[in-house]
Amino acid sequence: MSIRKFLTGLTAGAGICALAALAPAAAAEFDGVTINVMTFTGPQIAEPLQRRAPDFEKATGAKVNVITVPFSDLYQKLLTDWTTGTNSVDAAVFAPQWMVDYVTPGLLEDISDRVAKDEAIKLDDIAPFFREFSQKFNGKTYMLTLDGDFQMVYYRTDVAKDLGLNPPQTWDDYLAFAKAAHGKDLNGDGKADFGSCIAKKRNAQSYWMIISVASAFLQSKGTSQGAFFKTEDLQPLYGQNEAFAEALRIYSETTKYGPPDEINLDVGDTRNLFTSGQCALSIDWGDIGTLAIDKEKSKVIDKVGAVVLPGSKRVLDRETGKLVDCTPEICPHAKDGINHAPFAAFGGWSGGINAKADPKVKDAAYAFFSWMSQPEHSNEDVTIGITGFNPYRLSQFQNLELWTKAGMSEQAAKDYLGAIQESLNSPNMVLDLRIPQNQRYEQVALDTAIARLLAGELDIEGAMKDVAASWNEITDELSRDEQLSAYKSTIGAQ
Amino acid sequence: MKLFEPAKLGSMAPASKLIIYGLLGLWTFIVLFPLYWLIVTSVKLPIHVADGPVYLPFVDYTPSLHAWRYIFVDLGRDTFRPYLNSVIVAVLSSILAVGAGSMAAYALSRLEFRPRLISIGLFILGVAGTVVAVTLAGVNWRVAAAAGLALTLIVIRAARGVPSPELGNSDILFWMISQRILPPVVAAIPIYVMFQQVGMLDTHFALIVTYTTVNLPIVVWLMYDFFSTVPKDLEESAELDGASRFRVFFEIVLPLAKPGLVATSLLVLILAWNEYLLALFLSTANAQTIPILVAAQNATRGPQWWYMSVLIIIMILPVILLTLLLQRFIAKGLLLGAVKG
Amino acid sequence: MSELPLRSEPALTAEADRAGASSGERIRHITAVGITEWLDRHSGRLFVLPAVLLILSFSIFPLIISAWLSLSRFKLVTTGFELKYIGLANFRKLLFGSQQFHFLGTFTEISPFGGLIMLAGFGAIAWTLYRYLASGSISVLGLIGRLIAFSLLGGIVLMFGTTIGGKSQIGSLSTTIFYVTAGVAVQFLIGMGLAFLCSQKIAGRSFFRVVFFIPLMVTPVGIAYTFRMLADMKFGPFAPLWSAMGLGQFAWAANPWSARWVVVIGDSWQWIPFVFIVMLAAFESQPRDEVEAAELDGASPLQIFRDITWPSVAPVAATVVLIRVIEAFKMVDLPNVLTNGGPGIASESLTLHAFMEWRALNLGGSAAIAYSLLFVSTILCVAFFNLIVQPMRRERA
């Protein structure tokens, strides 16, 4: 094939695509409007956006371009695009905890009025936690929730039965379960499988897993105690104390019961491993629950159970830095003497709009997010694993039929939804970090230190020192007082 | 037949031939196998990957076009956009690079330039001064640039009488070619800042201009060698007849240099198509090119290699086609004079 | 600059008169001709100007700004961003401060391997310096240049010696130098070997030339992904091979050295063709008659190679190695996609390190790393050029 022919073919193809894209919709509201929506390369999150865009275009005439970037680039791309005045991105689906860095410089559009007037999204149906924390900042609404995020532990119910184990309640239980199951053939293919599969890849979404493990040791007196810093002076709890050391020890030990290349596995890989039956345990958001019922790809349909994040019988005494046993005063919310700290990791992917976009584009972008969030569409998407959308509406928790229709057995649905609801309603829930430049604390400092620990470049002592030093460096660079007051206001501390 | 002795003088022993062909064949396999694997993987279903590798379509498994359909239809617009951007940026920047580069190479090979060191020094001072004015003193960049340029030119002209060492053509050439040593990342950040200041981030223009500049040294290097081998007689007689240099260049020299031009254009086209780092820094959404799209798959897809294979295939297919065209010129040794020299 | 003869105004006027032009047309003609004359007179400068201006504004300009960026701290504010001058703090952080582990590596006691490197490195430097001083033809510039290059090389050798071995980690500077030296060595040896084989009297040479050229042009990002797929221990095409060898559970991405070697392998797959093509041309342009005469004389292939072939291809070989070294310093696509810089920071090249800093909005630190890369690569490349390439060229000439 000659160059000329190839180029002609390409141009012809381009022409056809262009014409198809211009296919007129019936005098629709947003005819001729194009929205650039940025999110990360999924398929999670990007997939439902791309899937529903054509219907949205048919209904309203607005074209939706979904632009994907690697997760580790998302925060910076949005921030620089909007602060430098480039404004190529009209709207984005990202982490609510980054709102603080986008709202303060006035980059996000205040959508309080639009949300109040919007009947289609049924605002009261959105669980109060997500409505208040994931959508609002300083009392005004800036984002629309599309997804609800809580981390949980998933376990194989059949493996538990075979080994005579209970679902893990503490992290020591977790390790024991993993150790017992490791090396056994869990999916009948004749090859040895793994006790625990946790996504540990650097520059990905792994750093929330260590927070899930550590929180139970660090916070016991309720959400406003905070799980990241001391509320007096913003000294990191992720530093040299027995609690963090124990958490790091547990986290490192899970690697022994995992796949050999676990430190290069991202959530996509571990979910795949779990649903193909090669793992007995995993820590994840709600995705495994819905992926497990995929008739085409899952080998563990009806074999998956979910529990609230395991807890600990000992917690950190912040004065001495030592681990002390739980007592009713120290752990008022303990269940059976075990302190659980369910972690609202990430907050749930939500849609926000660029304040400086064209007014018509802003309207169209809001309409698109509203379209995605409406119960008719959202209720379907949260039951499909590959969307990455997890339940966040009360109706999604209460309507079991939704889930049984999607393929979950009633028991599994109760189990799964129960775990999420228990996390949602827990008084000792851990709120993800929301202070300015939280992304630097978590994605840059914590992630790098953990990656180095797992790679053997640092030992536990070194990792603790590294995280605390980096966090203090960032705090001092910004302003300790401002960060402290921001921290206290986000967790509701006095 | 003796294995270790040549059958006749001047040829090789059968054993040696066997070894040589064997080794070369092994390397051919090493070169072609990854490409084969890409094609084969792009028509696999998820189950064909999850259960372990399969090698032959129709024999080991039934191929399916689902991945191709997904990328071209479901994700059609989001695939097409970066592809079109890549085409536009690569073609336009190659044209500009080859144009400006050949002109410079021609001039360097036919004329003698004697830039004075002092003029160069003054120019650098002028640029530095403009930068300082814009960033520290907050002067509007257009004003500062115009004023800086004017001031610099005036001072250079005034300093005409000042004695200063002169550089020659070879120094200019060396300077241009040494730009290749400059790691792009050093320039990428300031170029990013530069385009941000003028509000041209994430535009085709930014990418085109940057790619042109980055590839200019190669064009100058290659075309300079090429022009050096073109005899000057035709040009000299044309000049005696009174033709301007422009006419001589465009009507006589360029047609003579067509093979070299085509070879260089193909090479620059390929380099611009493959460019990753600069696009990474300078583009966000509107100007996203295909290497960025492919690299962004570095995410939570897990082993969804069928989609990635499709993307990689459509990314490298034009390059391979261009390469096959280009290698004809490599065979003729057209691009090797530079290295041998 | 040579100039074309300029036609004077009276001549122009006369020309216009001869053409019977009116006064208005005469002026236009003079102006038009005048402009063309001016263009022609300055044609040389105009020919080079676009290229020179573009390169100047995109290289001198950024160099200056980059230098200044590396001396400042970047902060995003409501109206855009602000840069605060902080002197050498960024460099201090890289060399002595909190990022030292990332840039130079973690220092540890000298392991036997490290000691060996130091011995060999310092020995080579000392010997080269001695040879130069004893050669009798020394110049101030040559001495200064050598001192700079050798101090840098000495520093690098010292860094390697004290960070390699055992549990300690080498930094992105050492990793980059590893990519350059190991990568170019592998590429040169295999590329030259292939070229040598192909230059023998065999059929199908043009076929090999075409096929071997292809990898050179394939987009590096695509190569990175393809190799990631190929190298997968469980799902890749070689998985049965790995399990047979007992490596089924080996995670190459989890071991720092295997991760680096995989990057080198990917890089070599792409660049061996370059060495191959160039060296093939060099081998093909050997003096045929000398070779045949030597063969007739009964010289062994080894002798022919050592006495005839190598001297004639050495300058080309040196240039090829130089070009590869220059390019290898800039590597970023492969480590980014293949390993994400992992495990930890083990396979981060300097460019990747700078990119990650930029992504974390630390523009000052990023510029500092980029400048260090520029510094190291320029000194080493120029030294290589002057100390190895030029002498070889002179020898041949």
C-alpha cells in the first residue's frame, strides 16, 4: 500500500467520522456545544462516561469528549490547566478531597443553585455523608457525586468454610487467614494461589491501602479525632510510633502471602486476580463486589463476602507513642473490644466544572453530570463492576432487587451492602485528608515512602522517619497554622 | 563436502554460512516476533489471555474483532482526536523543519558566515535582559520583546567597530548539531512556562513550533552533508546569468537534492510522530497526541492487552510504512555520509 | 559573506527609462527591483535566519530560564503562579539534603564490587592523565578540559563505589549512567556483530537490512508496552519457557536490577538496528582489495579483522557510540511505561525523575535535576568526543 493511498484512506475515514459526529439532533438544547471532560484512564469511571455520552448527545445535542490521563497526572493536569488560564478542560471527574486546592483559587464553579433546582437527581436520595462531604466545601456545593467510596476487605466464603475460618475482624485475623490460604489451589486450575492480593503499585491508587490498615490503630475516639495528624500541633501520626510501625509491619507481611509481582500490581490487576479466583483476600473499594457477579469474566460468583475494614484491639496513645489496649474510654466505639475505623478513602469520584468555561458549556457540563447521577442511570451503573461506580444513594442500599437482578444472590447483596452501610454509619469513620495540597502528602510523600519500603530500599524505621519528615516539610512550607486550622475544620475537631 | 573449508576461494565454508544465517535468522525473529505478538493479541478475547498465552489465531483460538470495534466505534471520537492531532502536528512540523533546515544548510554550505562573538554575546544579554524584565519587573511580554530586540540590534550595530573574534561556518554547524545533546527535559519546562505566559498551552501551534525546532538540527546536519556533495557548477552558471539566490535555490538546487530531501523529510516525520516528552509537557486535552494516549493506558486496565495492542498497532503502523519507504534511501547510503564524515 | 554586484540607482533608472515606463511605474519598478536586490544581498542571512532564530529562542532562551527556575521555588496561586528566588537550595537538596537518596543514592560502606569499580575507574583516569602529561603536547585548554572531565568522572566513580552493593540503593544519576554504559555497550557489541555477519558474502543482505531497520523507528512508547506484555511471567508468550526454567514466580519488576536490565533490553531492541545500519555501511566500505590480498596471503579472519577491518571502521564506530551515548542520556519513555520508575525509584532515569518532580508541581527541583543532567551529559559527551572520537578520526586521516 502506498503512502498516498494510505493517507487518502485515512482522510476519507476522517471525513466520515467528522460527518457522523455532526449528525444533527432534533433542535436540542445544547446543539453545537462540545464539552471536554477529563478523568483518569480507566476503564473505571471513564467507561460509563463514554458509554452514556452518545445518549446524552442524542437527548441534548452536546458532544462530550472524554479525555483520559494517567491517575498520577490527573491532579496536576487539572490544577495547571485551570490556574494557568489554559482552560482546555471544561469539566472533570476527580477526587472530592482535591476540592480544597481547586475551590480556594476560585477554579470550580459553584453549583449550589443548579443542584437545588435540579429535580432529576433526587438530592435527598444521596446518602448524607456523600451529600455533605463529597459535594460541599465551606457550605457551598461544587461537585456532584457519581460514586461512593469506602474501602473494605473481601474474602472468599468458600475458602473460609473449607479452612474453618471466620471473616477477619482484626488485622491479625487477616494475616492468619492469608497465611492459611496461601499456596493452596483456590480456583481449581491446579496451580498454587495467593492468600492476599493488595494493589501496591507506585504512582497508582495504592497509597489508600496502607491508610486503611493504619487507621484502626490511629483513630478510636470518633471522626473528629482525626487519623492523620495530632490536632494540637499537626505532628504526623504517620511517624515514629508503635502504631504506625505495627501497621507497616502488617502491610509488609501481606506481601509474603501475595503474588510475586504484587508491588507492580494496580487495582485493575488485583481485581482481576480476585475475580479469577486466585486470591483469598483483598482490600478494595466496592468494585470487587460488583465485578464478582460478572457472568462472563468472574469465576467466583456467589463465593465472595465483604466485611468492614478489620480493626485492632490496641490503639495509639498519642502522648506516649505506644500501643495501648482498648478500654471503653480509649475505644468508645469498639465492637467486641475491637476498634474499627472504616475509611472513606478518596471520597468517591465526583464531577466538578471549570468556573471559567463558557456559560453554555458549563450548563451542558452540569446537565451531563446530572444525567450520570440520575437514579435511572446511576442505579444501573453501580451494579456493573467495570464502571468503577459504587453505591452512594440510599435507594441503592435499600433496594435489594436492583442487585439481585444484576446477578447477586440475596445473601451476597445483604453482605456487601451491609458492609458499606456499616462503614457509612460508623461514628469512628475516618475522613480522607482534605487539607490544602493533600495530594502532596498522600500521593507524593506517602506513596514514595511505602513503595521504597516494599522494594526493600527502606526499613520500617526508615519509612516512618521518611513519611514524618516529608509531611512536616510540606506543612512547614505551606504554613503550619493554616494547615492546622484547615485540618481541624475538615474533621470537625475543636 | 568439507564443512569447514570454503568450496572455492572467496566464498565461505558451509559451516560458517550456517552459523551466520542462523544468527541473522535469530535476530530476524527477535525483531519480528514482538510485532507479530501485537497483531495476534489484538484479536484475542479476555479469556485467551487469562488462561495463559496462545500463539496462533485460528489454530489455538478463534480471533475476534471486539477490541478493534471498541477502540474504533465505542471510543471512536476519543481515539480519533489524538490521532488527528498527531497527523497535523507531525506533517506541519516536518514541512517547516525541512524547509527552514534545508535553507540554512544550503547557505552554510555555499556561503561563509562570520558572526562576531561580541554580537552573539550582546544578543544573549539582550534575551536575558528581556526575560528579567518580563518576569521580575512584570513588563508585558510583547513590549519587553520588542524593546529588547530593538535595543539589542542598536547596540550590535553600534559595536560594529569593536574588535572581536569571529566564528566560522563550522562553529555554527557545531552549535546547531550540539543542540541534540541538550536533554529535551531541560528546555521543556521553560518552554512550558513560555507558552503558558502567552496563553498558547495545549494548542497545535505550540507543538508544531517546538517539534520544528527540535528537529531542525538533524535536517541541517543531513542536508549540509548532502549539499556538500552537489556540484556547484550549475548554480554558478545560473548566478552569472543574473538569477537571484532564491531562484537558484528553489529552481535548481532543490530538485537536484530531491532524494536527500525526501529521506530527511521521512526521518523527521517519523521523529515528530514518535515524540512523547514534549507532548507530555505541552498538551492537556485539545492537543493530545497518540503517544500520550497510549502511555496513558498505563493504568488500572490490568492485563487488558487486547485494547492496548489495537492502540499500539494503529500508532506504529504509519511509522512502519514510512520506514519501509525510508530504508530505500538508507540502502543508498544517502544518510550515512554524516556519520562517516 | 560574498556579495552579488549591486546595481546602482542611475542604472536602475536608465533601465526603467529604456522600458518606456511612466514615472509612477518607474518608481514601482525601482522599488520592486530594489527590494529584490536587498533580499538577494542579504539572502545568505535570510536563508539561515529562520533556523537560527528558532533554535536560539528555543534553546538559549530556555537554558537561561531553566537556570533561573532551578534557583527558585514554584508556587501555584490564584492568578497563576509565582516563583521565589531561593538560591542554590534546590541543588543542595539534591546533593546533600532530603532528595540525596533519590539523586545520588544511599551511601553505605564500600562493598567488594564497589571497591573494584573504584579501583578500575580511578586507575583508568590516572593512566589516561599520565599518558596525556607524558605525551609532550599539552595545552592549557586541553589540561583544563581534562581536569573538568576527570573530576566529574572521578566523582561518578566514587558515587558508584559507595552506593552499590548490598541493601543500599543507587540514585537516578547512577541509574542513568548505567543505562548509558550498559545499554550502549550491549547495543554496540550486538549491532557491530550483526553488521559484521551481514557484511560477509551472503545472500539476502538487503532483506536483513530492511527488516533490521524497522525497530529503530517504532514509537518508543509502543515498544515499552509491547515489551511489558512480552515480559509478563504469567501471560506473556514466554511464560511456558519461564516456568520450565523455574522462573515462573520471578517478578522482574520487583527487583531493582532486573527492572533496569529489562529497560536496557527494551532500549537495545530499538537501537541495535541503528548501530547495525551504520556499521554495515562502514564494513561495506572497507578497502576490498586489501582484504582479498590478505586472504590470498593466508591471513586468518582474526588477523584480517584486527589489522585491516577495525582500523578502517574505528572512526565510524566511535561516532556511532557517541551518538548513542548522547541519545541514551535522554531516555524517558521506556522506564516510564515499563516500570513506572520502580520498584521504588530503582529504574528512574534523570529525565523521568525530573518529570516526576514537575508532575508534583516542584518546578524548581525539576529544573535543578534537568540542569544536572545537562551538565553531566555535556561534559561526558564532549570529553568522549575529544578524547576518543577525534583521535580515531585523526588516525585514519
